[in-house]
Amino acid sequence: MLLGLLLGLAPALSAPSAQDLVPGESWERYATPGEAGFDAAKLDEARAYYDTLDAAGAMIVYRGAVLDAWGDVERRFMCHSVRKSLLSALFGPHVEAGTIDLDRTLGELGVDDVEPALTDVEKAATIRQLLQARSGVYRLAAYEPPENPKPERGAHAPGELWCYNNWDFNALCTIFEQETGAKLFEDFAARIAEPIGMQDYRPRDGYYHYERDKSIHPAYPFRLSARDMARFGLLVLREGRWGGRQVLPAAWIEESTASYSDAGPRGGYGYMWWIPDGELASHGAISALGFGGHAIDVLPGAELVFVLRVNTFERRRVRLEHRHRLLGMILDARAGEPKPEPRLTALEAEARSELRTLPPAELEQLVGEFPDGQGGTLNVALKDGELFAEIANAGAFDLLPLVGGRFELADYRGDPVAFERDADGRATAMVIDSWPEDVWPRSTPLAEDVDGDALAALDREIRAGEFGLIDSLLVVRHGRAVFDATYSNDYARLSAGRDPTPHQYNYFHPSWHPYYAENGESGLHTMQSVTKSVTSMLVGVALLQEHIESTDVPALSFFAGREFPDPDGRKAAMTLEDVLTMRAGFAWDEWSFGYEDPRNDCIRLEAQGDWIAFVLAKPMAADPGTTFVYNSGASHLLSGVVKDATGETIDAFAEEHLFAPVGIDAHHWKKTPSGLPDTEGGLYLEPGDLARLGLLMLRDGLWREQRVLPEGWVERSVTPWVADIAPDNPRRDDGYGYKWWILDDGQGENPAVYAALGFGGQYLLVAPELELICVATGWNIYGRARKSIRSALVERVIATAGR
């Protein structure tokens, strides 16, 4: 999800002289490389090489304007050890003002550490020696890699040996704040970030990283964007000047970037700056370097600053020699002098369409302290209208509202987070969402606050046969599977003695039910009437792609040319929404007789050659939109609707536009005699893939950043257009939406739950407020089970989650 750059689209701007040019509110870039005197083809070769690296962003600044920018230059990545050069720069104004005396010793400053205390020899180290990494204090420190070797304590006196040593660098933060009375990140903002117009930095983009068992002195990680690091590099290149203002003392820039030590393969070392040798030395190069390949290279002789960023959130890395090769290619692209008045354009950023704005009152409901899942807490705070999470030993990350009710941890941009809320809408927990790749990410009931004892009991009862013939059970919370089990049932034995015809509508034949036999061992299971809910989703997809205008269009408009033997004019008033909500108005009886009884209209439908003709010939029994009647035939009309609207059969349309985006590879859809896929009950899916469709619904039709269902479609689909399907039956008060059952609207004590339900025991249950999905498959057609798996999941798993 990288932020693209709209390069070269703004009108040309006037160009100051090269010595004065600095960015204003935003960066300017050369309209073409030729305007800056660079060879475009060679710069393209450098870009092609950059694309082979595991980098996340880069900026090339030449004479104060952007020569080129690649990747994500606005995202605030971790700086790692670049932080040390930032702190070094900040010492400059305070040294000039006399607030800090570089020759004061640790003893004079009263600086010590955890037991065993510093020795008298160690306390003789000066601030200057710490800046040079020559303190002679070889102790454990926060934020340093375990493979960073140091000499034994007391092996060398202060000033005697260069040793890259986080103890020196961290103690300098303590000394800086002690001597100046300022807080590091606020002082950086006031003295550097604000004067040079950093666009992205805020003091909360840094934090103090303590490891108190090792040291009292914290590390001080920064997060900065490439475009802000490039400003800092340009400030150093200009010897501390920014336009007409001297932001950092020129003498300090010279002193701090001189080499005082041989630092091995990386060249020399100054005051927490690296001084490269080799070819870069001919340009007077100095570098701020960080773990993973983060770098600010300042080349005064070439009037160039180069910034490289790496996504170390994801443990990416670019090696030093590869960065040097890339920088060499950039330098080699210089062909001559810039034009006297080069054309410059604004460097702009692309707006992120998946972000949304929330009203202040709703943001206030999300403020609080929440468990972090590791025995601690994280704090969600609101400042200046911005919501952010303060995470121990990670810093503060903005919480950006995403379409679909989730939030992104800005900069990190890992799995989204979601808030669980109470009845008043106030957040009670914050959890990290996940997305399935080839398989579902795994977690535990305890970690996701699901009743593990209830799941274990269900598993025992299923294996004991108390729920009849159950084939699988999957429970997913926050995008992670907390329970996933399959069960073995001998359907060949159970079907013995019944009709042996291997027909797709012989429900007792094990070649077709409950598993699709041609699928072998991969586990495609009949979905039965869950198919109706999936078909509803596909109507939504067709609306998103503008194949269908709205759900208010007449249903018969998709069947032009067909004859309707029944002259009842009410059919013409039937809308697509009436079909979706089981209020089509046809005379239809599917519930008075069992599904083995030839009087059942659904069984009669499956005996026809043209199912759509059979349905459309049915007389009307009620005005469309007035009366709920469960009607599989009307549901099959949607197969014809999608075929007429899109020009594709619904199975082909589903494969490209619904299944592929969410990662469903294996599926089968039964065909009717006329060749149309059976949308009343013909779909076969694996249980884990059915859960993917539940996650798509739960995430408001978004799969990661891709919108698969129209905005608002999920809400319409699970709105109870029929509040009670059986008002005369007090034991059945389910509502009905767009082919989705509403088991609980969430207005009472229990959480909202909507469901896709199928004959024989196919269940997809979604509890949106809990980010919880339950999938069960089975084949309970051989007799009545003692217990209902649907009821058990609702009452024993969903009702107890998060409590």
C-alpha cells in the first residue's frame, strides 16, 4: 500500500539560485533530469537497479531540488541508528551557546548507571569522547544487537579505542536532556524540524526505549519520512544554513563531520557521523546510517543528498555495497551543468482513497487503555483531532480510520486494528485484524478472548455424535483461526440401501453429497442454501461494476422475450429487492413438506428442464414486497439476472470478481438442465473459503485495500427487511435481509449475528461487533440430531466471546 508520487504534473515554478534553493511547504523537483544536467537514460538505469533492491523509498536532491523520488517518500519509517546523527546535530546550538561543554567528564556530570557502578576510569570519559564512540565504557545498553561485541570492561582507557557502542550514544541523550533542560524530541522539533519545514515529523514520532535491566539510559528511536530526512541532509550540506537563516552552527557541522577514527570498512567516524572512504570520499561524503540500510548520504562536492529507506517493520534489508553501487550510478548520470533557470514542478502526494474521516465524538469513544495481549496495556489518546496508540517499546502510531470500520497503524501499516465496543459505542478492547493467505493465520482462544473450554466441550460432543453428522467446525476471530477441526463420517455406509442413482440432486448419493466426489480429497462441501447468500453478494458485485443499476429495477426486465402464462400484473411490479428479500409474491410452498416429498415446490423445481420458466409461470399469491415466503425458485431467478446483466454465467462471474479477490481457488457450482448454475443451492466450497466470504462481509466488502462489494452493501444485506419471518411462531423470530438471516439484531443483551444457512447443517455465522466468524458443515439428513450446532455456536461461543 505504497503512497505513489504524482511527478511532474504541476505548473512550472520559478527557480532561485542553487545556493539559496530550499523546499518551502513541499519539495520541488526538476521537470526533467535534463533540466538538472543529468542523463535521463542513465538515471533510468539507476532506477531499474533500485527496483531490484529490497528498498521502500529513495530521494535524490541536487542543488536544493528533487532530481528523482522513488517509492514511498512520505511514510515515516524507523530511522534506527540514523538517530545518532540527528542527536549529534542537535548538540551544535547548545555547544555554541555554552550550555554543553564537550570536555566535561561523566564524573563531573554525575552520570552513572545500574550496578555495578561506573569506575573512576570510566567516569573520566568526556562528552566529546562519547560523541566519537571512544568512551572506554563497555557496558550493556538498550536497543543494541546481541552480536555487537565489546571489549571487557576496563580494557581501554577513555579516548584510547574507537568502539561502536550504544552505551555512549544512549548516555548522550541523558546528558543532553540533563544539561539543556529540554526534551530531545521536542527540542528537535523546535530547533531543526520546524525551521526547515519538515512535513511529517511530530515529537510523538520518537520515543524513549528503556531496557532497565541493562541500563538507566534509554535509546531514542525516531521515525522520519524520506522527504524529511532529505531536508535534514540538505541542511547539513548547506553547513547549517536554511535559506537566509543559520539553523545549525557552521563550525559545528565542520567539527562534527570530521573523521576522528578509523571505523573499518565503512570509513571514518566523526561525532556520530560516518565518513565514507573510497570513491565517495572524493565528494566529501558524510553519512548517517541505520540498521537495515537506512541512510542519508550528504555529498558536498556533488551538491547532492541521497536518502534511502527500507521497510524494517517487515525486516527488509539493503546491503551497504548495494547502496554504494546505486549512489555511484546516480553520480555517473550527471552529464553537465543545470540549465541557468531550470524548470521546477511541485512534488505532490496521491491521496489515499481508503481513508475516511470520523467525527470528534466518535473518536472520543475510542480513547482509553486496553490490554496489549502480552500482559501489559496500550494507551489510545486523542490530540488535536488525531487518534494515536502509544505502544510500549514501539512508540506512538497514528490510528487512521479505514473504510470498513477498521484502523491502520500509520507508518507500520501491518494488519489493521479494530475496536470492540459496548452497547453505548465506547471501545472496550483494541485487537489486531489479520487476513488469510493460503491458510488462515492461527491463534488461540485465550489470545482472542474466546471461550476455549466451550470449544473443547463442543469438540467432544461432536465426536460423541451429539450433534449428528458434523463434517467441520471453524471459528475465526480478528482474522485468526482459534479452532479448526474436521470430522470423519462414512456416507457410503449411511447411503447403503437408498436410491443408487448418481445424480446431483440425489441428496443421499455420496458421489455428490455432502462432498463433491470429483474434487477428490481437497474437501469441497455442499453449501446448499448458503448458495443464496453468496448469490446475493454477487448481485452486489454486479452493482459495484454498474452491470445492474439498483435493486429497485423490475425483476422481469432481466427476462425480456420470455412469455408469462399467468397474466397477473403484479409480476411486473416485482423488483430485484423483492426477490432478494424473499418477498417476490409468487405462490410457493417449500416448508409444508420435506425435501423428499414431490409436493415440495423446490423438489418440483429440480425436476424441470427450465427452472426459470417454471418459476415465472407460477401464479402470484401476494403483492411483491409485502409477504415473506421462503422460495428457492425465486432465488434461482438471480442466476438469470446476473447472466443477463453481465453476459457471463454467475459461476464464471464469481470466479473472477468474487472468489479470486479473496483467494478462493477451489469451488464447484452445479448446473441446471438449461446450463445456468444453480443459485438456490448448487455451490460447493471448502469451509475455510466460506469463512473468507464471511470475513469479506465482516470487513464491509473490502479485502485488504480492494473494494469487492459496494460501499453500504453489507449493511443493506443484513438489514432485517423482514423483521420476523414467522410472527406466529414465538420460537422462531429470525429476520431476513438480502438472502441473509438475521439471528439477532444486537438490540438486546446479545451481540448482533447474521448468517448464511443451508440444508443439512451448513452454517456461516458472523458477529460483526465481535469480529467473530463461525463455520460449520454437516449432513444431518439421515435423522434428527439431539443438539443443534447452530444454537450451540450462538449461545456457547458467540455470546461468551469478549466477556
